Amino acid sequence: MTKNMTNKSYGLRPLFCYLICGVLFGAGLSISGMTDQNKVLDFLDLFGQWDPTLMFVMGGGVGITIIGYRFILKRPMPLWGNRFMLPISTVIDKNLVLGSILFGIGWGLYGYCPGPAIASLAHLHWETFLFAGAMVLGMFLRSKQEG
Amino acid sequence: MHDYLIALIGGAIIGLSASLMMLFYGRIAGISGLIWNVVQNSRSNFSSSGLFLSGMVLGTLCVAYITGIEPIPIDSNIFIIVLAGLLVGYGTKLGSGCTSGHGICGISRFSTRSIVATCIFMASGIVTVYFMRHLL
């Protein structure tokens, strides 16, 4: 995601549709229970009272996206852009593995991954803002190391 | 309606959003990446990413308004909240993605990196919850 491909000649519609996509994403997270930390932690509690509900969120999300991508990526380019910006790296490196381990620990500690944390800001609880602030700080700490 | 069906529908709406992001802009709907675009004030992606994140808040508000259900943050101490936030931020930056970018979008384009990342953060989350709930 390095370049913005939103062409100005399309007017404000592309920008407005970013908002719509976000609304859908946030609504999907709330409807499915991803913003409910207890539900997330019950899902991760495989060796306790496991609640499989979030498997269905994953299933619905991946199911629709597989079908969607299948058709969309056949197009020469996106509707409002010059090209599809897909990650090109295919290497399983130390950063991917270590980063995912650390992320998983944080997720398991408090039941928020980045999406639900942002969506839950809507409810104006100080805990969520504290978490989001720490999350951003964590991103900057990593970015500083990269130099 | 059964919980599983509601979850499936919620997931499908997330999938619709991810598909539209690809159709409209050719972009992956990865939330940790969008957050980074906003906080580092990326010149070209600030407003688009900011609008998406604002939309997420708005969508959550709408659902809470309609259903009357509003999840309350779990009981935890400040130390755990900050530590969890730091780990999630640092980890998703280092591992180039989170549940949405790797888990939904990456798996949907059959990226090996994303499949590996998703298995690892799920496993790591499961071990963490086991530790917190059953060993401490």
C-alpha cells in the first residue's frame, strides 16, 4: 500500500466508498461477535469451554472473499486505480513468524486484534483507547527498529 | 437466529467489504496496515485509510444502536491492557498483518505467508489463553 491510486477525476465517490467499506467491515465485526472480547477468548480457549462461533466468522469472511477475489482479480485493473496492489513477498521469514507469535500473545491476553479494537472505540470505554494507544506505540517501536 | 448463522452472516459482510476494497481500489483490507497509514500520516493514504477506520466505528455504532447490544471491555488490569496493545501493534507491524490482512484477505488469495501467519497467531493465542485461564 505505497501509492494512492484514487484518481482525482472520479470526484469524491472513491473517498465516500472507503467510508462505506469501513461501515460494512465494522458492522460485520460487531454482528459476528468479534468485538466481544469474551467471545474471542472463549474461541481461543481450545482446551477449556471452547466456543467455535468465530470459526464461522472466518468461514463467512474467507468464503465470500475467495469468491469475490476470484472474479475481481480477473479484471485488468480495479475500478478506481491502475493496478491491484498485492503483497509480493512469498518468503516465510523470521519476522513473519516472530511477529505472528507476538501478535497472538497480545490477542490472547486481552481479546482484541486491530480491527475489533478500532471498531470498539465507538463505545467510548477508556480501556479500548488505552489498548489502541499502546498498539500504535508498538507499531512505532517496530518501525524505529527498521530505521 | 442461531449464533453460528449470525456469525456466518457477519463474516460474509466482512468478506464483502474486503472484496469491494479489491474491486474499487485494488487494496487489501488489512486493518493493521490501514492504522499505520493513518498514524504515520502517510501523505497518499491518510484520508482513504482514515475514512475506512472511521467507517468501522460508524458501522459498530449502527449495529449497537439497532441491536441494543454493546460489549463491555473485560476486566483486566492496566498493565495487561498496555502489554497486550504493545504486543499486538509490534507483532502485526513485524509480521506484516493481522487477522484481517493475513486471516481473511491473505488466505483468500491462497498466500502461503498468510496461511502460515494465521496458523501461528491462532496457535500463539490459544497457548496464551490456556496459560492465562488454566495455569495462572
